[in-house]
Amino acid sequence: MTFDGVTGREAFTSNPRLRPAVRTTDSVRVVIVPDPGRDKGYRVLTAFPKNIRN
């Protein structure tokens, strides 16, 4: 899912020897897992900002 505004920042590099570049992000990744102990049967395992264009 993308948003109209910035959702956070991420640091990345294609080579571990290089200094990471930092950029703003416009998307969010959410990992939802089954959880029978919850009323609706699911819970959020993790969520973080990301870019879907790269």
C-alpha cells in the first residue's frame, strides 16, 4: 500500500562496504499472522516503512 505522504525513512546499500544511503519511504509493510487467542484470530507480527518502487 502506498500513501500520499512520507511513512518513514530507510537506509540501504547494495554493497556492505559502502555507506548506506538514507531516503524517505511512502509505503508500509505489515506482516499479519494467525493468533487463535485474539478476538479476530490474527495479530500484527511486525510493520515497517519501505519503498515499493525499489
